[in-house]
Amino acid sequence: MSKTWRPATQLVHGGSLRSQYGETSEAIYLTQGFVYESAEAAEARFKGESDGYIYARYGSPTNDMFEKRMCALEGAEEARATASGMAAVTAAILCQLKAGDHIVAARALFGSCRWVVETLAPKYGIECTLVDGRYLENWERAIRPSTKVFFLESPTNPTLEVIDIAGVAKLANQIGAKVVVDNVFATPIFQKPLELGAHIVVYSATKHIDGQGRSLGGVILSDREWVNENLQDYYRHTGPAMSPFTAWTLLKGLETLPLRVKQQTENASKIADFLADQPKVAKVIYPGRKDHPQADIVAKQMKGGSTLVAIELKGGKEAAFALQNALQVIKISNNLGDAKSLITHPATTTHKNLSDEARAELGISGGTVRLSAGIEDTDDLIEDFAQALAKVNA
């Protein structure tokens, strides 16, 4: 694989491994185990003295291709594919911590991510402090002698706050902590956390990487030393591995990732501009707009906007539900990154388990909806919003 290939080429050819049959499309190796030529060969394989596969829970040729292609895109040395995005988040955090350690996490997180750091980790003696991640001084104030991990999303789910990744990484490096970044909302096309100083990047491959609502998957990317010393044994023994069929599906998704993200972002940007001028809309948050609260950080660390738009309607939950129910092209679903445009009401779906106070802190009101722009015709999407807004009493 050429190191000079640009992302679009890497996503079609990176990590390709062909069998003796010379297939064009990557092969799916649906096998649990592998056969050895001799007992001595099996012993050498298990000792790590010879290369090759041992068991599908540890890795397979199809998974290997997906991991290598993601490494090429992300600029990482190693990757491990997981069965879901939450498997990736949980493994990336817990594999490097023990009882008595401390996590500092941005409070603006996907509901399940927040549950892992706020509820699950403390059950094992790992403490957590949630901070308003928009301000570096909050990260600094939360540091303890036992702080080992900083965890954040940027942009955040669902209100699209943007966090200064390089600034957080600088603080982490001063104390020898690791920064884990969930990069789903930016996509690997628009933001490279490792280049900004982060140590570990996680994705829900269910989102833009698959991009067509077919598969659950996740991936963890970092340097080889961290993977070998922290993730490798956790991954092998706890079993969050991705299936080879899913890995093959995601390889197909990666081939069209730049095309889809480009169209989705163009649609999101134009929809955001349209909605910002509508009298029934109280607020629009979109990283590509100059009025984004962290526009300076967006300009510094992102190469594009996002495929997501946060919208706050006048009229609260009643208006939000009326809008969703009146849409015809855009579908109601809590997924994102799909080729189809999707909309959800975070207060009653993805963030329903947070307290009213916690949602208020994050800026999630009854009138907040999150749009994931798809690849449909832009004018059709705008017209869909126009006709739906006309039916909203606000």
C-alpha cells in the first residue's frame, strides 16, 4: 500500500488482501478457527513466533483488511474492530484503568457513553469527574494525581459543542494521561484527533462508516505500543470482536465514505442556513456556520462542518413532535450517518435517561431535535422541512 495515496484511494484499496483466486471484492472469511500444518506450527503461532491467525475472536483476514484500511485513513499504527461502537468505547476506556484510577470526561456525551463513565466505571472502583468540556480550565481543575484518562466527543451529541482536542491533549501529556476521542460526529474525513494530539480514537462504525443502516460495528485506533500493552489482552479475553461478515460490509461502506460525507455535509449546511431564518425555529447549531459558539475551534481543527444539525424549535416538545410527524422524506430514527436523512428527539430517545437538570446543562430542551442529513436531493429536504414547519403551531 502506497503511503502517498490520498484518502479516497486509501478507502478503496487500503489493506486489501487477496487470496490465490485474485478476487476483485474482498473475501469474507467466515470461519471460527484456522488449521495448522503441524503441532509445532500451532505451538509457534500461539507463542507469537510465527505470523498467522489463531481464532476469529482474535482476528481474521477480513477484519484485518478493515482494521488496516481504517489505520490508513486515520493515520494510526494499529486498530481493533469491535461488535459495536459502545464495545469500542467501553474497551478503549476500561482496558487501561484499574480501581483507584480517575477519568475526566466531558459532560456532553451520548447517553450510553455517559453511563459507562458515570455509572459502570465506579462499580469497579474507577472514579469519574464530568466537566463542561468547552473550557480548558475545567479540564485542568478536575485533574487529580490518579487521573489516567480524558474522554470526550467533538462535536458532541446532540448539541454539537466543539472541544479543543489539542488543548486537552496538552493537559493530558503534562500528567501522563491518555486522551480518548469519540470522533463519530466529525468523521475521519473532517477531523484527525491523532494529529491533534489525542492518543486513542474510537468510532461507532454503525454510523457513517457503514452509512446505509445495515450493520453494527466499532473500531479503536491508536499506536502499536498502547494497543499491545493495554488493549490486546482485554480484547482477546473479553470478546468484543467484530464478525467477519460485518467487517466485509464496512469495507464496502468505506469505499463510498468520502462521497457520502461530502453530500451529507452539503445538505446539512444548506438545511442549517434555511432553518436559521425560520420564525418557528429558536436556534440552529451547526459547526459550519459562523455563529457556532466555538467557531474558532472548528476552524482550527476541522476540515469541514458536519452531517448533523441541532435544531431548537419554539413551542417545546409539542412543536418538536409535530415537526417530526409532518416530515415525509426525512424519517424518525435515533441512528445517524445514514444515506437517508434521519431526525430524532434526544430528550425522549438518546438522552432520555439523563435527569432534567443534566439535559438542561447540555442545552437539550423539549424543543431540541437532531437532524442527520442524508444524501437525498438538497431541495427535496428543504421543501420537506418547509411543509412540515407550516404544520407546526409555535
